[in-house]
Amino acid sequence: MSKSGKKPEGVEAHYNTLIQPVITEKSTIAAENNQVVFMTPLEATKPEISEAVEALFKVKVKAVNTLRVKGKTKQFRGRPYTRSTVKKAIVTLEEGHAIDVTTGL
């Protein structure tokens, strides 16, 4: 949300919905099955994520699955801290569509 309390509209809202792509070994294997993984805000819904991917990458989305990863309690130099809770979206694309997340927008 912006400082005025209103939700952003248009392209800005799409950029706020998809924070960053997740590039891990598991997400690379998922790319072989026409799936792309994105980090999203905790408040983002499946329809919002689907709309943002279709608008920004000009592809057709087949399905969106989301999961919340709880923040772990860790230690750094003996001092405890907690990682942030994040939401991941696994976006399945229609056949014939692809996104190359390594090139950026």
C-alpha cells in the first residue's frame, strides 16, 4: 500500500505483487514443467498474482499455487533473530508459454 492508504493501480500494482523470482535448484527443476516461482507479499491473492504475471510477461497462466514459509529462528554470532515470513507463488503456465526469469523485465 502507498502512504495515502490506497492500493496502487495499473502496472505499479503488478510490480508490487511480484517481489522477485525464486532461483533455487527446486525452482529450476519446476521450470521444466512450465512452472515459475515468485516471492509475493503475504496479502497477495491467487487472482492478483495470475493477473500480474499475465500483464508483465505477456503469457497465459494455467494455475497458481501459493505457500507461506514461516520465518525460522536463527543465530548470528550468538545473537538470536527471526527470518521474515514469506509467501511463494508457484505459477503454472499454459503449454507453449515460457518465462526466462534470468533476463529480468
